[in-house]
Amino acid sequence: MLLEKLEQESRASRRRRLIVAGGFAGAAVLLGLFLVAVVVVWPKVEGTAVTAEPVREDGSPVRVDARAPDDNVTRLSANPSPGTARDSEISGEISQGNPVSPQQFDDDTASRDQFKALFETFQKDIEPDISSTAFAGWDAATQQDVIAQKESAFAQFSRGQYSEALEGLEAATSQAQKSLDARDLAFDAALREARSAYDTDNYDQALPQITRARQLKPDSAEAEALEAEVARLPEILNAISKASVARVENDLEAEEKYLGEALALDADRSELALRRQEIQIERKERAYAGRVQSGLANVQSRRLSSARADLSAAREMFSDRSETRLLSRQVAALAEKMEFEKMMASAADARRADDWIAAEDFYARAGAIVPDDPQVNGGYQLAGEINQLQTEMVKVLDKPERLASESVAAHASALVSKARDIADLSPSLATRSEEVAALVKAYGTKVSIRILSDGITRISVRGVGQVGATTDRTIELRPGSYTFEGARAGFRSKLIQVDIPPGTEGLVLEIYPDERV
């Protein structure tokens, strides 16, 4: 836009100059006509002059415009190229009698185009840097000169002095570029010195150099990043110093902490990262050795939960090491031993509580841990025997009438005999044994039963035997449940169910069939 405005101004200025030049040309034409009249027309008054008809080089006649001054006045005509303002201006100059050579026209056009191209480059690549405050701090004199040359070149361009304008802008560009190149060299040097000082942890040298670089190029991302690094350098050096003190004191935890702080500020310090890695490995080794040692000590002291915690921590650090496997076996052995002892203690508690069912279970669980332990096997057998006797005696006590059977009574007597040897270990077994013995004795004592009938009826006791026909007879039976039957010809048999508890006395049965068939 700026160049277009300048070019429009240039064209307007040229038109004004052409108008002035046209005035002088008109005067010159009039003067020429006057001279022609004196030299050519006047002699005709004296006589007739013969003039040759002008011809071209090819022999064709040239028509002379009566309005033209004469042959000595050169009138050139040119066809302007369409759309080119500059060409029309040159044509105007020619039509006004100012001859312009084609070479001059081409040179002006080329200078104008070159100026426009250079201006775009200048405006894009040179002017932003030159006009900045940072460049003024670097080379104020060059800034003023370049701006002045640029403005002068623009003024020349606006007057149509394209060659002069191009020369001025080229000079301004060259001077600016030289100063910018020098500035870039100074910037690179300052940035390089700042980086070198930073890499050697020299804050006092790094700070002024990075400050200088930032002054030269405030928009440099690289310089901005390095400035931030330099600003953090004192804090980094302080952390490194603390880490060094901790290393002398063999305080690995503190050293690792301060190294971590330094790396958080500058992660590219590989030597610090390597040292921290070494510390982490060493601390891990120390922690592992401490866990294994503590675990073995806890096993010896029978502190199972603590030993398990040590084993878990050791596995997290080095699960495949032989020390870990050793500690694992020790902890497992302690756990098994303590579980065995727990089962035996529980079995003993159950025995004291006369809970032989629980005791048998605890002995079984202890035997699963230590199968060949004689105490376990003995306790398990004893508990089983007591529980078996208890079960059998409960059956007798639940249905004591079965003791009316001699075989059942004999079995019950055998249970009592077995329980006699171990009854002192189980009060409940002793009590049940006494109850069963008393029932066996009671059911073993026969009861007298008096039977009255008509002397004709045949009386029998099912499952026992015949009583026969009688009017009054006394028999003895073991306590129990019996069915008496009275049979008589012509009558239905009469059945009487009789329960005879132990110790029954004065029992009388009357059996008379009275229902005829």
C-alpha cells in the first residue's frame, strides 16, 4: 500500500513537471515557426523556390502535416502500452517534444521494480529489527542513518527518481545488514559465553552474558530459556553443596534428597542423576540387608507378624535372592510351629473344658502339621475313644427300654466297663457311665407280675414264652414292654400291652377273653 501511494504521488509530480515542460516546448515551437517563416516563406515572395518532396528510405513519400513546424523540428509519436501509467507518461513527454530513449525507459522501469522488491524485503526482514528499542541500544547512530536514508529514498521514489531511490534504499539496507550481522555476532558470543559459564556453574560470569544476550535479542527463545536456567543456578548450586556435605557425613537419605532437588531444577545434569541412582541402589541394598537380618531375628524371637512384614518388604526389593528364600523358609517353619503349638494348646483347653469333640478336631489339625508326633496321636486316639463312648451311651440313655434285651444290656455293661478306665478324664463321660450302669442294673432286676384268669384261657407272653391256663399265677420278667395274649376257644384272643418300668411292684394282670367269635 505504501509503495502504491508513493507511486501515485510520483505520477502526479511527473504530470506537473510535464505541464511546465509543455509550456516551454510550446514557446519553442512558436519561435521555430517564426524562424521558418523568415527563412522559408519570406524568400518565396522574391521568387519561386522548388523544394523536394521528402521520401523514406524505401522510396515512399512522406505526408507532411501542414501543422508541423518544418523538417528541422522533430515530432515523434509513440503508441503507449495499455495499462502502463509509466509508458503513457513517457509518451506524453515525447509528444511534448522531450525525446526519451528506450534504454532510459527500460532503466527506470527496472529501477522501480527493484526498489519495490527491495522495499518488501526491507520492510519484512530489516525494518522490524532496526526500529526496535533493542537495536537502538546496540547501534543508535546506524538506526538513525538507516531510517533517514529510507525516508530519503521514499521521497526520491515519490518524485519518480527511481534509480536514486533504489541506490538510497540499497545503501540503507547494506548499512543496516552490516550492523545487524555485527549484532548477531555479539549476541552469539554472549549466548555462547553464558552457556559456557552455566555449564561450569559460574553464575557470576553467566549472569552478565545472558543479560547482554537478552538485551541484544529480547525475542530469542533460546536466550530466554537460558536466562531461566541461569536464574535457577544459585538454587541448584545450593542443593549440590548440601548434597556434598551429606555425602561426607555418609547420610545417603539427605544426599539423595538434595540431589533430587537439584535435578528437579535441571534434569540434564547426568552426573547428579548417576550419583542419585548409585545412592538409590546402595540404600536399597542396605534396606534389603536390614530387612533380612531383622526377619531372621524376629523368627528367633518368635515374632511371627514382624517376621512376615520383613519378608514381604524383602520380596518387594529382591524376590529371587537366596536370602529372601531362606527367610521365607524360616518364616514358614515358624508359622507352622506356632500353628501346631496353637492347635495343641487349643486341644488342651478343650480337654480341660471336657469338650472332647473340639479336642479331637484340634488334635487332627495338629496331626496335619506334624503327623508323627506321639502326643498328637495319643491325644487324638483318646479324644476319639471318649467321643465314641459318649455317643454309644447317649443312645442307651435315649432308649433305656432296649436294656430289657439281655444283649443290649450286655453291650451297655461293656461300655460302662470301658468308660471306667478313662472316666476320670471326662466328668460328662463318668456321669453318663454311672447313669447307664444304674439302668443296666435296674433292667437286670426282674419284676413280679401276678396273672389272674379263668383257668381255661391259654396265656402267653409274646417273645418270652407260655404261661399256660391258670386262675392265679405270679411270673417274673425283666423291666420292659411286653404283649400278653389270652386265647380261648370260641372267643377272640385278647392282647394286653404292658410297660414294666424298673422297680415296679404289685403289678396284677387280669386276662379274660370276652368277645365271642
